[in-house]
Amino acid sequence: MEDLKLEIVVLPVSDVDRTKAFFNRIGFRENADFSGEGGFRVVQVTPPGSTASIIFGSRVTDAVPGSTHGVYLVVDDIVKAQKDLATQGVEVSEVFHDAGGVFHHAGTEGRVPGPDPERQSYASFATFTDPDGNMFVLQEVTRRLPGRVEHAIYHSAAELEHALREAAAAHGRHEKEIGREDPDWPTWYAAYMAKAAGLGA
């Protein structure tokens, strides 16, 4: 069977510009903002390190704004990720784990404050919402279960070229921020591209 790769999650929103500003503020990469006839508009953003993206806009879905719950964002350190979002002004829940095991119940049922006592992979969570109430779940994953794809590859020269161009643009901004040329650019490129591909350090 052909590979079936998750590519896009569509969010129903009521205010496109407000949602776009929210995701920009928390560090999601903006990939596209396209407007068409009849008020059609689609914006695509990608979470840091993710290979799947999020789309929202006008006339892109019939779902009720705020009705999407349970979009999972995997993090290496749940405590740090929760603090980072809170620092950026996001109303994020306290870190919690589930009383009954690894995967948490719906809503707030079975929530126990704090990360999993043994810090098991997949077992610690925090939640936050976008301005419309679409809910995201942070999940700490430190070790993948067997059978999961752990390495990213580029499927064509065009994909690799695109990744290199994105890294070059980001590195240019980095050099502008530090006010000098970066002699250790290979290390910077490697770290940036590995993170963008969803790889660990």
C-alpha cells in the first residue's frame, strides 16, 4: 500500500487575522496566505519541528469555529513547553497526567496535577486553546514505541532545495540579529534543519 502521510489539520476559525497573529506569536512558521474570489482565504502554518501543517481561513470548512478538540503537539519537555507558552501570554493548563494510564480521558476527567511521576513517554500533558477555543494538547514523548517512523528523509532534490532555502533565509536573519557573520554556520544549519524535520538534537 502507498504511504499515507498526515499533511494538514484544518481548523475552523471566526477571525483569520486574529488566528494568524496568535500562531505567529507562539512561533508557528507561516507557509502561505492566499486570497481568492468571493472572500475565500487560506492560511497555512507549521508548528516548530512538525512535518504536518495547520490550515485555517475563510470558506475552507463548514465546521463551527472552535469545535476542533484534541490536536496533539508532541514536545520533548512538557514542563518547559508549558512555561514557554505561558511566557508568551497563552492561557495554558497546568501540566497533568491521567489517573488511569498513558492516554488521558476526555475533558478534565481523571486529571492528576503534575507530570507522570515516572515521566513515562506519552504520559504527561498540558492543554491550550486558540482564540476561538480550538483545543491543542501538548504531549511529552521522550521515546517512541516500536514501529514508529523516527527519521525524516527528503523525497526529491526539490524538497531538499526548499529546505536549504528556508534554512538559508533563517540563517540570514540569525546573522542579522547577532550583527556578524557566523563562522560555525554548518552547526547552525544542521540544528535548524534537524529541528524543522522533527528530529532530535
